[in-house]
Amino acid sequence: MSAKVQWLDGNKFVATSGSGHAVVFDGDKAVGASPMEMVLMAAGSCSSVDVVSILQKTKQQFVRCEVAVEGKRANAVPAVFTDIHLHFTVYGNDIEEKHVERAVKLSADKYCSVSIMLGASVNITHSFSVLAG
């Protein structure tokens, strides 16, 4: 894997992945997410890919899956994340909670490279809820 980051102006940068996808980062959060926000979004996206894939394999009839990611940072420099919590909400009918619980646990413990990597230095927790949809 590879990436390239190019300064635009001010605190704005464009990052391009080795596969050719680009995203704008903005340290001022005016025209793009900050790098630390991107870390949270990467953890949420990585875990969501796992949870959705696992739920599809168990034939759960969900119509929407969302994850709210909250991060707490140290009050010192560097202001690293000390805690990250991911809360999944799965919407649908006749969804068995045991399948959602298992999907979230498998993502957290086995599949999500981003959160497992972050977990080496950050307290990462997970929860979920199932709502009619």
C-alpha cells in the first residue's frame, strides 16, 4: 500500500491513495476533516465493512447499519486518542441480536485491522443496538 499527501495551502492537504482515490484533509476543519477525525472515520468504516459482511452472511434482513464513533484525546501534546468507542445501530425487522453481537465482536477481535492496530495504544470499546427499520 502507498499514499501521497500534497500541501494545497494553509492547513489543507490532498491525500491520494495508491489506488488513485483522493480526499482533502484540513487541519482547520473548514473544507475537510482533520487527520484525527479521519482516524475515527477509518476505524468506523473498517468495522462497518466487517459488520455488514458478517450480517449479510447470516442472512439478517437489515436495511441500514450505522456506527457512531467517539474519541477522547489526551490533554497534552501529542493529543493522541486515549479512548475510542464505536456504537453500531442496525435497523431492520426480525434481526437476531446474537448475530449483531457476534458481528461486532468478530470485527473488534479478529477482522478490523484499523481498530485492532489502534487498540495497541488506545482503549477501544464497542456496543450495539438493534432498531426496527
